Amino acid sequence: MSIYYLVAGDTIQHTMPDWSIPVFALFGLINLGLAIAVWNWKRIGVYGFWVSAIIVMGINLSIGLSLVQSLPGLVGPLILTLLVRPKWNDFT
């Protein structure tokens, strides 16, 4: 997703503030690192996805999206949490 924001930034910029495109790209890169952490059985990856999703939801609300449009961003961390829950004790 980061690459999309960086490459297609001009296309989507008319609907978003200038500062939001690099911020969303940065969060895409952060999420890549968090995915690697989850892959390596690190709890910080799961916690990080929640923090990232909540921050991005706040950004979405601040740029004018409604709560209904922003809430689906929490579905990914929720699914991740449900999937890793049976193996949570194996995470470090």
C-alpha cells in the first residue's frame, strides 16, 4: 500500500490533504515491519497493528471520513488477533 500512496499520490491527492499521503505511506511501511514481527512470533507485532490501526483511524477521522468509513480499518487487527489467539503463549 505504501508504494500505491507514493506512486498514485497525485491521483488521490484531490480528496486528501497534502500531508496525509506520506503519512499513510509511512504507516504502510510500519505495518510491513509489524507483519515481519508477527511472522517471527513477536507479540509486539500484534500490539503494533492495533496501535497503527487506531492512529490511522484517527487520521481518517481528522481528514473528514466518517466513523462508519473509518471503522473497517480495525477489521484487520481483529482478524489477526483471533488467528493468533490459540498460539498466543508461543509468542514472545
